[in-house]
Amino acid sequence: MWKRKGGGTSVGPAELEKVDTFRLNPGQAGIFDIGAIHGVARSDGACTFLRVTGEDLEVVPRLKYDLGAKRAIAVESAGVSS
């Protein structure tokens, strides 16, 4: 889990701070609130994950983060216009 320093919510400069790390074992589920900044790292070997959302993420404006460049970038989805 990450927190955006300065609390920004738009594209552009963005510095993130790691605030939590956890592992989900087989049979467990993680819940991420609206706007939560998170990442998924898969382990070696067979791994499957299922994402269940409350709405179609193809039509919701979202951001991805480039940690090296310290930037927030818009996720280009089919149903979201820039």
C-alpha cells in the first residue's frame, strides 16, 4: 500500500511513500478502498488472482505511478476520454 505525498489526485509529479506490505496466502482476499494506491507482486510458480470491482474500471478515470520518474500517469481505458 502506498500514500501519495502532498495528497495530489491528478496526473503529473507524484512522490509515493510505502505505508504497508502484506502477503495474501491461498484462499485469502485483499480489500482496497476507492482511491487506494496498491500494487500486486506475483510469486514464482502457479499464481492466479481474481479482481472483483464494484464498477467497470474501463470507464473510471485511474492513475498509474512511475516510481522512478515520480510521476502519476493516466491509465488509458477504452471508455475514458482524456
